[in-house]
Amino acid sequence: MNSKSQTPRWYSSNLRWYVLLATVPVVLAVGAALFAGYREWRAAQAIRAQYAHWA
């Protein structure tokens, strides 16, 4: 007998939802980290430009 016929009918659809629910927070966390890193990079550039202006 085929092993796939042993799995319940609802298993694959629920598994897709579980994977989606697991990846959404990861994507949001990576996006937040990228946004924070971009803001820090821009702030460092602004400080460097101010130092260059004073020099």
C-alpha cells in the first residue's frame, strides 16, 4: 500500500498553513532588522557628513 494514502486528507492543507504561519514572523523580523540597519547606516552617514563639514 502507498504510504501517501495513509496520511489524512486534511494533513497537506494544514501543513501549508503551519509553514505560512511560521514564515510570516521570520519575514517580518528580517524586514524590521533591515529597516533598523538602514536607519543606523543613514544616521552614521549624517554624522560623518557633519564631521566633514566641521573639518
